[in-house]
Amino acid sequence: MKPPVCRVCAKRFSMKDGELVRFANFVPLPEHMVGHPRGLEWFCGEHLESAKALENLSSSEALGRLRSHPKDK
């Protein structure tokens, strides 16, 4: 699992200050496999609600929108 670093601003945070968001392209890892699932990304409290609003998109589409307009989305 990746450490909690916001995918928009690259801020490292504690898990109480942000969350993982599951996007439309989420694929869980097979049982007993270690790593970070595709479509599951960390967001700090500042970008969390914007990311959650885009959960219906793939992670790459959502990140593109969030990075191009971080305060608007």
C-alpha cells in the first residue's frame, strides 16, 4: 500500500487528515498479494471532497481534472 501522500498536492499527512478514494477503475489485489490496487488513491483533507465528487471517473481522468483545476473541482 502506498503511504498517505495526496495525489494532487503531494502533501504527506496522517490517515486522520485524509482518506483513500476508490475510483471507477478500482481493481482489488488478488488474495495474499502485497501492493497498491489500481484505482485507489490518497487525498489530503483539502482535496478529499473534490476527489470524492469524481469517484465515477477513472483515477487518471479524475487526477487530470483535479490537477488542472485544484481549487475548482
